[in-house]
Amino acid sequence: MDPAKKFPCFSRLFGVSNSGKVPLYLTLLRPGAEASEAVDRIRDALNSSGALTEIVALLQDVNWRAQLVGAVALLVGERKPELLKALWDAADQGSWVSPQLAAVASMVDSEFEEHARRRLEARCPINSSRLVGLDWAHRHFAAGPESVSTHSAKLLSALVALTQVRLGDVDWLKQLRKADDVQGMLRTDIDNGGAIAEAWLSAMTTLADVAPAD
């Protein structure tokens, strides 16, 4: 189904930018100056009736494009428990944009340390139930080309980096990073999820002018 019809409050995000060069949601992937238009459209959408319900639906979608829009909507809008749960669930499913989702969580979730630590200590297991039943082509389009193990490494790398940014070099994180299996997962993170998460967080929080949850 056309995402513009599936998510009417956020339909403009799935059209082209004012430059006419790329879909508007795509400017949020590596946000630069052009992403300010997408952020403005998301803020406009948040005034629509049904927007909060659609944010949950965006994050529950199997497609990373919808998840990215939902995550930025959560970053610049209300931070309700059901939205936070949907955000973490999306990160856990093996999303291609898990570093961006985790970056939003580090800003909006006042219990980020607890939630990140639990995943890191479990080595970021991926729940692929949403993707079960999709053929290869649809799965590749929705979640990216990576395997489950690669998704785990990417999310783990992102959460390690974001925890360092948010909390500093806390003792439990220092000990965790020394573990042989964690070192192995960081080495196999071919996408460098930690660097993606840090760069995206820095760019987006400046662009959107948002502050972390207390």
C-alpha cells in the first residue's frame, strides 16, 4: 500500500522535497540542511487528529522508511510510553535504521540506560517475527540486506556508542566492551552503527533543536 495513503497525517513525507530531487523522508537518513523541510512537515503533521496513532503505526511498519519518519516524529513531539515501546520494538526487529532509532531512544527515553543495558548484556537479539513470511525481495526492501547477526552487531555498536555519549564511560559499559564476544560483534559491524548513530544524533538534535529527556 502507498505509504502516503497508509499514513495520511504524514503523507507529505513520502512525496518529493521542494528541491524535487529525492523523497522527503530520505533527507532524514543523513540529515543536512534539506532535512529541515522534513522536520517542519513532521511538526505540521503532529497537529493533525490521529497523529499519535499514526506514529505507532509508522514504527510498527516493517519498512525502515516509515520507521524513520515515526522516530523523528517522536523526537520532536510527545514522548508517551506507547510511543517509546514502539520505538524500541522497531529497533529490536532488525531495522536498517536501527542506529537512528537508537539515537532517538537515547534522547527521548528517560530510562535509556536501563533499556540499552538490558539489550547490550543480551547481545542485542533480533526479533524477526515481523519479517517472517516476506519473500527475499520484500524483506530486502523493507529491512535492508543484512542478516540477523549483522543487524545484532549494528544495533549493539550503536547502543555502545550512544551510551558512551549519554552517560560517559560508566563501569558496566567498560566491562562489557572488554568481553570477547562484544569485541567480535563490534568487528563484524560492517556498517559501523556506532558512527552512524553518533553522527545522526549530532546532526538531528542541532537541526530539530531538541533536548534529551530528564
